[in-house]
Amino acid sequence: MYKISLLPLLALLVLLNACSSPRVRHTLLHLNDTHSHLEPVPVNLTVGDARIRTDLGGFARLKTTVDQMRAEEPALLLLHAGDAVQGTLYFTLFNGSAEFDLLNALKVDAMTFGNHEFDRGTAPIPGWISSSRFPWLSANIDFSAEPAIAPLVKPYLVKEVQGEKIAIIGVTTETTADTSMNVGKARFLDAVRSTREQVAALTSQGINRIILLSHLGYQQDKALAARVAGVDIIVGGHSHSLLGDPKQLSLIGLLPEGDYPTEIKGKDGRRVLVLQAWKWGQMLGRIQVTFDNEGVIDSFKGEPVIPVGGRFVRNGVAVLPDTPDYQRIVAAVNDSGIARITSEDPAVVEDLAVYSDQLKKYRNNIVAIAADELPVGFNSGPGPLVADSMLAAAPGVQIALLNYGGLRRGLAAGNISVGDIMEILPFANSLTLVDLTGAELKQSLENHVDFLINKFGLQSKAMPYLANAVMTVSTSAPAGKRITALAIRDQNGKYQPIKPEKVYRAVVNTFVAGGGDGFGIIKRATGFRSDTGIIDSDAFMEYLKKNRRISNPTEQRVILLTDDLQR
């Protein structure tokens, strides 16, 4: 008789059982940069050969979509990557209460800080966090000098989902102090270093499934993914990046900035998935991920959704339901695989009505008429007109300069109301006069262009808005040498190249005067400076009242070189 040891056999069975254990599929939903857009956002889409106008997003449609997905997978996570506030009258008048009421209705699991959460300083933040039925996370904001906030914020959250521990770390752009009105005594630490520290703390606890909830921007997220080992998924925001399948999005006339998800090779050789869900609640990010037993991503499937309303307008005329044209549009939208005709959740519609009814009196006063549609563009749309209004409000000024982020949306053709103006210019900045040398002015614009390229990428056409000046830009040139020409119109109406030593009087908003969005040179300028006390939206309102009927600007104030336009 032979004696057979059972120990090796048992060990082998345990190993085989571990290797063959069923993979758990995790579903992750995410939003970013909703910016107080609680109602649907009207946009233009190209469906087939037709240009149509319809509504995207809105919290009532987001609620319907989230609830449908939760019914299929109750254990899913829903994350928000920051900038929940600032951008519509809801924030202007209700100071965040409407936004966080509706985020609670969506049952968000966690949120990180966006830079615009500091637009009213730190005073309202404790109240927002306390009213949120979800944690706010930040690993790289030091709130130790803000005792009302510090106890309310944790660097990360660990959730047990389907028997597995998943960690969520929050980080926010270190440029927040330069891109918000007032960060109080909060200090913004290096996001890469802070992430490394938290990953080390989590892995020491045996947690190897890690999500970074980031408000750094798409380009910065990709760079961080390649530099920090141990992060599996980055749920991003800040840059408003539309990610997705180019073929799917082209079916509705949209062009993505990158794939959804964008796959990056991490420092440890493991794949890292970088996500972002566009802006304003117009998209709900969705990804399904499985991990192996070592916490490495085994497989994934990205399925973001663009919730679309059921009303379509073509050439200014509503497309009637039950017509062949309507059915063709609906079929084309649904066939895209990313857009989805979605009904509105009645409870959210009712909740929102409590706020929206109070806004009507503010929104409905008509100020002027737009003769045609004014989409956002550096030479078109409201931007150049707002710059003109700044110039008109400050006699004797030689140039008006508006930062790209200071303007929040375009205008549809037709009536322009007070509400439209306040949503275009929601920050209530006053206008500031400042004297700059030609060298300071050019370098300020160089720095802002560099800031925009770093945030949005070389392919972006984000540029500042100018009045009484023209500049030529080559985005492909090295940083600091992108502006190849800059001229200001003289008293005779002729554009003259700036002289480095000559002093020019400029009008900017208080945000730019304070060094925001890369304008540190203007902040540090030692010449004449005076806050006029005129609010930017008031100046624009007066300009519109005076002109009554406006059209799209045609003057080329910012000229991108041909080779850049073809890149």
C-alpha cells in the first residue's frame, strides 16, 4: 500500500479555486463640470444630412438614466469630478442649494472639489458639504487653516462593493488659486505627490482597486496616469473633454477629444483607464470593469450616454411627432449607440420647479434681439461683443481683454433676456482699468494662450477675446513665442503694432486683474490700476440695450495661422 499525502492535493485545489474564482464586474457612472446646468441644454446636432436643435441632459433626464442603470446593477458607483456650481442663474440666485439638492436626488457616492467651488470663497463650502448626502474628497487641498472645512473633508473613501474594497481618492488642480476668486487660507499641494502618498497608504492596507477622482484636466490626467503606479481608473473633469467613439459621435455631428476610456500604460506597466464626461450634464459616463485577483484590470467596456430630449427643431421649425422626418431623426439618434432619447423624471421636474418658478421673473425681461445664432468662438459669438461692451464702459481705454473662461455660453437667435446675459457672464466681475507696457501686454497674452493649450490641448481653438486689437497666433510655436503679431487700433482707426516700452491702458475683469488663468503679469503690474465698480454683466446689458439688434461679429481679431488650422 502506498501512502498518498493529501496536503499537496489540497493546496492545488485551493490554487485552482482561486484562479477560477468568478470575476466581479463593477459599474461606474460619473459626471463632471455640471456647472449649475440643472435644466436641459439646447444644442445643435447633425443627424444624417439635417442640422437639428434639441435638448441634451438636464438633471431630470440624468435621474431617469441613472435609475434605469441602477435597476440593472444596484451596486454601481456614481461619482462627480467637481465644478458642480457656477454657470447659470440657479447658482447666482440660490447659492448652491439647488445643485446639491439635485445631486442628492441622483444619490452621488462621492465628489471632489472643482476650482469653481471656491468662486464665492470658502464661506459657503461647509454648508454645501453638510447638505450633501455624500462625502467630498481631497488629498491635495490643505484645509488646516480653514477649521470650518478641515474636519469635513477626507483624502479618500473606501467602499466595499460586491465584497471587494474599492478606494476613491480626490484631487483638484493646483491652479485653483489662480482660477477662482478666493480660496481663503486653503493651500493646494502637488497632485502627483499627493496621489502617490495616498496610493501607498491604501496599498499598505491591502487595497488594490483604486479610483482617482480628479479635477485636473484630461491632459494632466493622462500625464499623472503614466507617472503614478497603483491607480486603476481616473475619473476626470476641469477640461470639459468629450471622449467617445469617433464613429458613434460623428453620427450626431460631434467630434471627441479622445477615446472613452483613454487607455494609458501606468508606471508599473498596468493599464490605467482615463475617463471624462464632457460638461453641463450633457453626458453621463458609464464603464464596466472587472479586476483579476491581484487588482489588475482584466477587462472593461465603456458605454457613456448622452440623454436627448424628444423635441427637435430644424431650420427654426419644430419637427412634429408621428411624422416620417421625426421618426428618421429618432432612429438616427438611437442608432448612434451613444445618444439616447430619454424622458424626464417627474419627481426631479417637480423639485426643480420650486427653484425655476422663482427664476422666471429674472429670465423673462427682454434686453435685445440676436439677428442670428451666436455660438461661442474667439471671433464670433458673444465673446467679442462682451469685449466691445467693456471698451464702451471705459472711455479712454485702448484695449479690452476678456479671458476665455470668463464667458460661459453662446446665444440662440431671437430674444436676449436678462437671464441669458447673467448665464453668459455669471461671475459678477467688476471691470478694472490697468496700465501695461506693450511687453507686459504681449507676455500676458502669451501666458494665457499657454494656459489654454495646457488645459485644452493643442487642437483646441480656445483663445482670449479682444476689442480694439488684433493678434496672430501660432499654437504650434514654442511656448512664449506663439503670438507672432499684436496690434492696437489708434485714434485714426488704423492698427499699429505695439511697442514694448509704450504704456497702454487696458480694461479687464477683476478675475484677470487678480492674475487668474495665467494673467499673473497683470496682477503684478505696478502701473495705474482702478476698479471701476461696473459689473461686467451690467456693461454688456447696457451695450445690448443701446444696440438693440445684434449680429455675429465678422472682424478677425484673433488670427490662427493656416498651418495650425489644418493640424
